[in-house]
Amino acid sequence: MKAMEKLDAVKDKLQETTNEFEVARKKAKKAKNDFETIQKKRFDRFMNAFEHVSAKIDEIYKHLANSPSAQAFLGPENPEEPYLDGISYNCVAPGKRFRPMDNLSGGEKTVAALALLFAIHSYQPSPFFVLDEIDAALDNTNINRVARYIRKQTEEDTQCIIISLKEEFYTKADCLVGIYPEEDQCIVSKTFVTGSHQIHHESVKHDGRRRGCEFKYC
């Protein structure tokens, strides 16, 4: 009798364990399916953006370099899960052989970086973006090419605020905002706006404290 009781207890325990295993197996299967679904969505979304940018960057680089022989290409370091590792980016400047990005000149790196920036921006364009002295390492030829490209984009669907100290660049703008100092009891910063808006002057006094638009220099 005791042996039968023990056998029944073991059977009950086995059934309980089997039920728990089935519950755990179903949960694990559901978790695996959910993970794979999310992973696929992540991969698809990433590749939609990557393929767009990868195709667009070569077109933009050719435009900025003003040469059909120029090439720009992206490559994922991990093709299976590209979002887990880096993306390699290489350019071939017009009339030159392939060189690693680190070996490009300052101007060539700037043009390559702008091509990447504009390609990413073309995927989900923002209303406007700010570019700070992107012409610092560019010669006049490349400045004109970049300015011409930006002008073309602003005629379509983009607004740009660009900070520049080079006449070859800022003379292409629709509107200029100049900032210059003027000596008074303290240094006064003045702005001069010209272009598509009415010309006007504004003053900002630097009096020692910050109050709204007032800044201290003396």
C-alpha cells in the first residue's frame, strides 16, 4: 500500500511538473516569437533607412563633387544585424584612386561629411537645420558647389540657417544677419539684417548681467 501511495504521489508530481513545463515552454515560445517579430521590424526599419541613405549618398556626393566619376558608398560591418555594429563609409574623389577616409584632405572630408548629412536628412526631412561654418576647410570651387546644392534644396523643401565667415558662401544667401561689436560705455553687439526682409538694426548691450538679451563683456 505504501508503495502504491508513493507511486501515486510521484505520478502526481510528474503531472504537475509536466504541466509547469508546458506552461513555461509556451511562454518561452511566445517570448521567442515576440522577439523575432520585433527583431524583424527593427531590421526592416533600419534597412529601409540604410538603403535609402546608401543610394542617395552616391547621388549627392556626385552632385557636390560635380563629377559622375565621384563615388560614395556605405557598408554594414555586420550584415546579419547591421544595427549592432558600425557602418563603413568611403568616398572616391574625382580623378583620384580609392583612399581610406582618414587619408582624405580636409576639404574632401568636409564634402564627404556633407553628402552623408544631406543623404540622412533626405530620408525624413526636418523643416530646417543649422550648419555652422561648414565652409571652413573648403576652397572657393567647393564652396560654390556646396552653396549651389543648398540653394537647390531650399527651393524645394528645406530651410537652412548657415553660419559662415566666407564671402563666397554667404553672398549666395536669401537673407543675411550680420553681428558686429561697437564700443560704448560697454561693448555693444549690433545686428544688421538684409536680404528678403526689411533692413533694420538691433542693439544688445553687454552691461555685466544677463537679462533677456543683455550680456556682459566689461
